Amino acid sequence: MLKRGGTASAKINVQLRGGYHVNSHSPNDEYLIPLRLRWDEGGPLKVLETTYPKPELRDYGFSDKPVSVFTGDFVIVARLQAAADAPTGTGVLAGKLRYQACDAKSCLPPRTIDVRLPYEIR
């Protein structure tokens, strides 16, 4: 819930299957596909910041250096601000989460999934 002109943080829970990882939002190699959460613009909410957890550094055979990844369950936090003249009521902020899931030996094709964040402005 947000007040007009106010800010709030929203948590987006991500769960990976056991044995899988995704590259972090800042991978150590340019060719790796980063995890990215992008929000649709326009509407009464503005995303001020998206915060990702601290990545793990893991060694995999395909890279000479440790790979920056997320594993297991983790949380992405979006800091939101409602416009001062935002209409009161409920809505949904839409976004897209792009990632590539991998295990220790291979990667699945990259995917983009819809993210829907319900909100209420008072």
C-alpha cells in the first residue's frame, strides 16, 4: 500500500529448482545472460530502484574465473513511488524477468516471464 507521493518497497520472490542457477544481474563474462527485471513505464507508479541480492561466486568448467550466480530461493526488491496526483485504488504494475537457468554442465534457452505486482494507492 502506498500513499500518494509516497514510497514503498516490494519483494519479488524467486525460486530455482535444485541444481540450477541463473547468472546474476552483473555476470563476470560479457557473453553470459544476466538476470534482469524490467518494469513497464507509465502509470501512477515509478520504480526508483531495483535491488538484487549479493551473488555467489561459483566455479564452473566453462569459465576460467568464478561465475557470479544466484541459486535456490532469493528476493529482488523494487523501491516504488506513487505519483503525487495518482488516482486512489488498486492496480497492477507489470514487468518482465529475463534469465537463463543452467546446471553445472549446460544451460536452458533464455526465458522472459511476466511479473505482476499488485498495489494499492490511498
